[in-house]
Amino acid sequence: MSDGPIIAEGIKARAAHRKGPGVVRESFEASQHRRKSFLEDRRQNVSKQVVPDTRPFQPQVLTVNEKLAEKNKGKRGGVVLMKQEDDSKRESIGKIKKILTYFGAALILPGILKKPVMGGPQDTGSGSGEVKGGSFGDPLPQAPVVETPPPAPEPKKQEKLVPRSEMLKAAFPFSSMDELEPVIKERFRMLGKKIAPEELEKLRAYESAVAKAAVYVDPENPKTKDLPEMPPAVAALLFGKIIQESQANRMAGYPDSSYKGLVQIGDTMAKDHNMVITNDEKDDRYNIEKSLVVAGIEVRTAYKYWKNWGMAFWEWHDGRGGLQEIIDMYGGPVEGSYREFMQQNSLDAHKLLSDNGDKVYKMVASQTKRDSSQDYLYLIAAAAVAFRDYKQQVPALSSASQKP
């Protein structure tokens, strides 16, 4: 038996296994049937791959690779439809949109969560608990703007006032407070001296000028370099002096009197301090600061002699010679220094006037030329205390209203 049939069958079996044509020729009908089946399968596959996009308002767009078409011009398949390229681009764009949407939501979502949802319940802000809904598309209501009130101004610190006892001790250093206060009140009542609140309020406008007068040194006047400064209790007496001399009227004495201004400066004293004397409104004596500086220099100069602030203020009214005459009334003519006599006998103005049954007080009161000199220092102290008590009880007005 020949091996040929066996070999032929083996070849057919291997060809069938490979699904290829093999070396065995098919019949013409079988070949045509197989070709038709192959082309039909191919058409079906192509139709599945090139399916138009049926999404609404998004017609299919086929991209032509122009470079490739130019290169293969005249060849089979010269114009190639790049459907796959178009799909890949669309897929990439879709991914980018998803990424942007994700990050955009991450940025916007916190702001949305802080606002009422459109169309949802919205708080009316009335505080009554009533809730109203808005329709979709309506503008969201704006939250009412609540103005934060400005912080309350800090309370003004109360001015530290000089104690009454220190003021009286400055005027009458050797007298007891228990004795002084009733005497001052009695002198005040006897004279019918009443200080109007308007006068006390005016004094607030003079506080800076008084503070300057208490320490001022004239650079052109070497005599002022060694003058002692007024302690606060003594400077407070200057307010009493202003009340006593002019009732806090800076134009006092205008136009006829020879004594003018807050502290009634005469022509002679004004010339000694190089003040401009015009006897009209431009006269330096009507200048608050200049007149108080002169008063401060005069009182501080007098203190250098008396070593007693009360006697220094009293000298403004009577002069040094007048005070020496009053001291002579106390115990006869004084031999030597009047200042030493006062210090050795522990005398101040009150002791000098009230000892021996008010002997000196009555003698001075009987001399009309002295113009009530016996009560001058008492009234200064009383007015100074009155201003001190007024500041304690009545708060300061605005700076705009504190005008002389």
C-alpha cells in the first residue's frame, strides 16, 4: 500500500486546522462562497465602526488628514478618514472637561454652602422664625447690612485735683484746717460774695495759661531765672486771684480804669514788664497769657522775700510796704527783718489778723484806703476752693466750648 493518500490526508488536516488555503486547491464554488462570507463580515465590521453620532444637536464630524492625503495622492486610499483620531480628541476633551468641572466645583462649592440654596427656604432675618421660599431663577435676597457701632470712647480720666487742705495750707501755713475753713466761710458770707457758675466755668479756659505762669522764665529777664516754681496747690490759688480781681473777665477795666485785665495790672507794673500799653483792646494787659505770666512773676518774686506763699499773694494787693505796716500793728514796730519776725512767731496772714481778738483785722478794716485788705487772701483761698469743688462736681465741657 502506498503512503501517498495518508500524506495527503495529513496535509488537509493541518490546512483545516490553520483555517488557511493550504496546498490543496478548493473548488471554485467553495472559494467564491468563502470570499463572499469574508466580504460580508468585513462590511458588517466597518458599519459597526463608522456609526454616525446620533446625539441631539451634535452631528458627526469627520476629520480629514490633509497631510497624509497629499502624501498618498494618486494611491489607493489617498484620502483617509481619521475617524479614530477624531474620537480620541473628543475623548481627551471630555476628560479635560470632567477635570475642570471637578476643580470648579471644589472652588465654588464652599461659597454655595454659605448661601441659601436657590429655590429653598430662606431666613427672612426677622427673628420670628418665619421661613419663605423663593422660586428658581429669582435673585437671592441680600442679607441686611448690619453696621457695627463704633467702639465706645474710653471714659475720660478724672483730673487729679489738689486737696482742699493743701490749698489752704499753702495760703496759711501756720493755721489749723479746723480753724481756717469756718473763718473763710464766714468771711465769704459776711461780704455776700457769691461766685456764679459762669465765672467758674470760664476758669477752665485759663488752666493752660495758669500752668505756664507757675513756672515761666523770661529768657530776656535774668531775674526770672532764679524764681521758684509754684507747687500745684499754690498755682491753684491763681484761679482764686482771677475771681477776686476781675470775676474771670479778661476785659475788666476797659476802657477807663488804669488797672486792666484778668489780674488788674496797673500802668507802672505793665511798664516794668515791657507790656504794650495802648488803652484799647490791643493792650497787652487784656492778653490772658501775658497778664497771667506777669502775675506769676510778681508773686514768685514776692515769695523769695517772704518765704510764705500767702504773704506773697497778699503783697499783690497791699504792696510790701503796706504789709509791713500791718505787721507793725501786731506788736509794735518791728526791728530787723519782717520775714524773720513772721517766721520766729509762726505767723501767717490768718494768725496775724485773728490773734488778740482780731485786733489787727479790725484795725485794717477801719482804714478805708486799704480796700478791704483784711479779707483779700481769705477770698482768694475761698474762690480757689470753690473752683476746685466745681471741677469735681461738674464734668468738663468740650474743648470747643471752653473759650474765654
